[in-house]
Amino acid sequence: MRPEGGVRQRGLVDRRIVFLDEELAASYVFPFVDRRWRVPFVVLALSAGAPLVLDGPLRVDQFRFRTALGSNDLRRIESIPLEDLEQLVHYDPWWVFRRVSGIGRASIEAVFATNIATPFRYGGRTHKVRDLIFSAELDRLEEIEARVGLFRSVTFHPGDVELLSLRPAPRAQSNLRTVRTAKAL
């Protein structure tokens, strides 16, 4: 069942964010999710500059998001302790963080490790996340749409799967064969 007013991760592209003091263009919006399926913050990949963290709530207003915070409340992604990122996941099928500059390598690697856009094993089968569906306020994850094989789709809800188990295994421990390696852009 589709959540009413849900927001799809794949739809969080080229969005306007309306702050108290100004409106900014975000190329990508990435909600980070904890093991309870809650969103403690979102990362905004703005049209210019390094990605920034927004801690406050967002609400949908047509094709824009509104927040009660000012743009000066945005902070750098390096302000999040690396050990906190170890307890989170996000879904970036475009691997946007491969192209960012102005961020320390340790932070970029920690963000890569949270991306659940890689295949994962569940119930003895290999799955691939197709999309995430969030509440309209982007404060919680409501569904994970995954693909098994070419034609079968599966939907996970809170309690169905442990989110942190969807994180990619470190390269040395991975039992999934890497078909392609990342290329520099």
C-alpha cells in the first residue's frame, strides 16, 4: 500500500528549499535514516558549493520544501561525527558524492559507506533497492522498494528488514562480485 503523500527519493532532484531568509536550489536532497526508520537530518547538494546538512523539519509545498530554519542554520557535512554516520543509511543511486569537492576524504568515504544503492542479500536472494518512500515531512522512511532479479519487486516496511544490514559490506568482506569500479569524473 502506497503511503499517502509520500515522497520518493528519486523525486528529490532539482528541488527548491524555502528558508526563512531565502530560497535555495538543491540539485539533490538526501534524507539520512537511522535504524528506527527516522530521519535525523537531510543533506542538501546545492547547485553551487559543497553539500550541507539541514537538521530541521521540512514540509512539502507544491514542488518545493519549506523549513522554519534560516539558511545560516545549514552546516557542513564534516560537522557530523564519523561514528554517527556508521549508524545511518541513505540512498543515492546517482553516487553524487563521487563528484563533490571541498569535503575531506574521510567524510566522503563515511558517506559512501551509508549508501544502500548496492545489492544486498535478504532471505537467500540478492535484492537491489529501487526507491525509498518517505513521509511528506521527510521525517521518517515509510517503505523501501527493492527489485529481486529482473521482474520481481518487493516492498519492505518498518520491522521487515534491519536497515543497517543493507549497507554495503567493506570491499574485503564482500561476497558480491564487482562488475565495474568507480571512474573519476
